[in-house]
Amino acid sequence: MDLKLIIQVSYLLASILFIVGIKMLGKTATARRGNILSAVAMLIAVLATLLDSQVLSFTEIFITILIGSAVGTYAAQKIKMTQMPEMVGILNGFGGASSVLVAISEYWKQAHNSGLTMDAIVAVTVVLSVIIGSITFTGSMVAFGKLRGLINGHAIVFKGQHLINAMILLIILVLSVLVVINPNIEVWMMGILFLGLLLGVLVVIPIGGADMPVVISLLNSYSGVAACTTGFVLNNQVLIIAGALVGTSGIILTQIMCKAMNRSLANVLMGGFGQTVGTSSTSGEDIVVKDIGVEETAMLFDSASSVIIVPGYGMAVAQAQHVVRELTDLLEKKNISVKFAIHPVAGRMPGHMNVLLAEANIPYDKLIEMDDINDEFANTDIALIIGANDVVNPAAHTNPQSPIFGMPVLNVDNARTVIVCKRSMNAGYAGIENELFGYPNCLMLFGDAKSTMAKVVGELKEL
Amino acid sequence: MNAETLIILLYVLVLASFVGFELIAKVPPTLHTPLMSGSNAISGITIVGAIVAAGPAGLPVSKILGIAALFLATLNVVGGYAVTDRMLRMFKKKK
């Protein structure tokens, strides 16, 4: 039988399964099966590739796959749900790095072995693959470092940053043209690789922590595009199809995240947000806040009939999701309705809060999107804000001078009482005062989210 | 590669991108993280290229690069699918 045909048909089957899998991944009821289906597609593609006549060194391949799988499975089981953004970040980087290595390997083989001629089209695709893959790799690594706290999570900006980036990109383009004209000079290719790696670092360091949902989505998209270009290098359709699916899903998530922050993608990528907006904080100096203790908080909850909880990154940092769930159970036992209001950019990656609350066993139909819950605050007794700040800042509606003016926010101030659980009066990521804290219906419950909520739960039990 | 092959590959790219946009545009926010980590695992499809690159006998430079690519791609694929599955197992509706 013709092995080539078997391989091609297997790739076709894998492509179909990838498409069906990602379609099923889009619905909560079928998502898990969708993921498994796409894993099956991957397995089929891998097995088919092993039939390739160029593949001879099975021992090395199996050992490598075995070690990789063991490490991957171990990491996937060990990782805490609060660390999901960094996990996605680093895996993304590995995907990008792999694309680069495949492209360079193919380049090396062609430029050396086959009589020193390289097709112009192939050269273009190799160059594209190296550029996109290397930016994905180092960009993801920097994002990982920021999320993990290895690198300062704030925006790192310096003078002439954009100019330097533009210069590097220009040099990369010049080198690319040179490589396409004369592919046999490896130094040029290595130059592209090195500058691509450098550019990946430089484009992500000016982007601050709370913009990470955008960056992670975008890098995810890049890793797909990198796989796609590798598909062009190898003339392999399954790489192109799978890469395109990932590329578009990343782009869509990026758009959703940008819209949720009312900022353009260009604005996010230029970075430095929150560093240059000191002017607007002057108006907020006279905010007078009202403190509340855990006992009073428990009493307020006891007399309420409806509560909406607004979680933010602070809840993830404090690992407070489990105690929040205890609070939810307790309130529901007292016949108090509890819902969660989820802002699209709460946390450090798209859907971050949903994952954390799911981990704590809170059913997902309790988590309500911003647009669907915003009108409900007016009929709600207590809005409890845990570790969120900018996403509940009414200045987005009221203060045209505010840097977040126009950003869609949760209208928590419409609730009868707003309780904000927060470590200190420090400003949020955007570096702006939150006038909500001075509102007459707003009470501040200072302290670490986890221990404070635990105390509230304790008080509630005694009531 | 000739221009004809390139055009066919471009057709594949364009059509797959449209399919991607159609499929993913309406994903609910609850699934954003699993979608991201799941699609992240799919981007590890470079594993196919890595296997071919790691394929030849002996130990030329291109093969060493291929082995390295294979290791990273395997991490990406296996880690990505495993962590996505772990997440999706937690998503429950109200009993």
C-alpha cells in the first residue's frame, strides 16, 4: 500500500477532528469531549508522521516524546489553578521555539545538503517562521516571567523604545531580503533569529500586568501563525489548518479583551499604561472612606436577601476562591441569593476568574457576564468586591479626564451597599484613585482577602 | 516549491482562517481560558514538523535541532491537553 497516501489521508482526518474538536470546545456541555477529540487528532497526526520515509531514528524520537510527555503531564497535574496564565504563557513559548527550531533545521538541511540551492518561496517561509516563532518564544517567556513575578510586572519603559523596536524590525526585514536572495550565508539567518528573539523581549517588557490578558491572547495567536508558517515551509496542510485555527482564536480573544478595556490593540502594545497618568489622581485626594469590620460585615450579609460577588485579580493572589465558596454556601443556606459578576478582563488571562471559581466548585451558571448582570446591581442588597479595582471604578462613566473613561465597568455603585475587600488603599493597576471608595454606600473591609473572608464566614456561622 | 503549490496552500490557509473565525466568535467567557490552553496545545502541531526534522539517521545539525524541537513541541502538546482537560473537568453545572 502507498504509505504516502495513508499519511495524507490521516492528516485530512486529523484536520477534520481539529475543526470539530475546537467547535465542541466552544460549548460548556461538550468542551471536555472537544478537547479530547483534538488530542486524538494530534495523536493521529503524530502516528501518521512516523510512517514518513524520512523518519528513521525511532529510538531517539520515542525517548524524546516519552520524556516530553512525562514532564508535560507532571506539570499539568501539579500546577495551581491560580498559575494557569503562566502555564499557558510558558507552553506557548515552547510552541513558538519548536516552530523556530523546525524551520532552522529545514534551512540547515537545505542550505547545506542539497547543492546549496534553496527555493525563493521556501526561503521566504523559513524566514517568516523564524521571525514569528522567535518573537513568540521570547515574548512568551517575558510574559511568563512577569506573571510568575520573576520580572517586575509593571510596564518597563525607556526612552526611544519604539524607535529601537522599529529599527530592529527594519534590520530584520533587510536581512530577510538578503537571505531570500542568497540563502547560503548562515550569518544572516542567525542575525534574523537573534534579532527576532530580542524583539520578542522588547515588545513585551513595556506591557504591564493587567494588560496580560491581551498579551497572552496575542502570543497565543502568534504561536498559531508560527505553526502555520512552518506548514508552508514543509508543505504540510495539517500544520496550516491547525495553525490557522489557533491564530484566529487568539485574534478573537485579543479583540474581546481590548474591547473590554476600551483600548485599541496598538495602544496596549505601545505599553506603558498607568505610568504616565499621574495627573488625574489629584482630584481624588479628598476621598474619605468608611471602614467596616468583619463582625458588621457578617451582620450586613445576614440581613441581606441578594448578594453579588465581584472577584478580581486580588482574589487569585490571595487564593481566596475556596473560602469565597464557603461564604456562598453559607449565604445560600440562609436563603440569600448569590451571584458572581465577571468582568472580561478580571485577572491575568481571559476567563481567569471562571477557572478559579470552577476549581472551588462554584457552578458556572452562577457566574454572570458583565452585560447580563449590570442592570441587576440596582436590585441587589450587597455588592461584595474582592480584589477588584479598576473594573468597578465609576470614573469610567463619570470622569472624562480619567484614563479609563469609556471602559465598560461593573455598575456596583448601584447596589444598596457596596463592600470592598482590599488589602490597602493603594490604587489599582491603572494607578488611579477609585472614587467608588468614597461613595456614601461604600464600606471598606481592609485585609487579605483569604483571611478576612474566613473571618466573615466564621462570624456568619455564629449568627 | 512552485507557485501552484503555494497557491493551494494559501487557499487552505484562507479557508481554515474563516472556519476558525466562525467557530470561535461565539465562545462564552466561561470557556475563554480552556479555549486558550486547548488551542495552545493545538499550536503544538509543529510536533509533526519536529518528527520529520528529527527523523534522519546519524547526527547532523538539522537532526539535533529537530530533537530539541520535538521535546518542546511534546511539552506543549501533552502539557496543554492535560491541563485543559483538568480545567474542563472542574466546570460543573448546578446539581
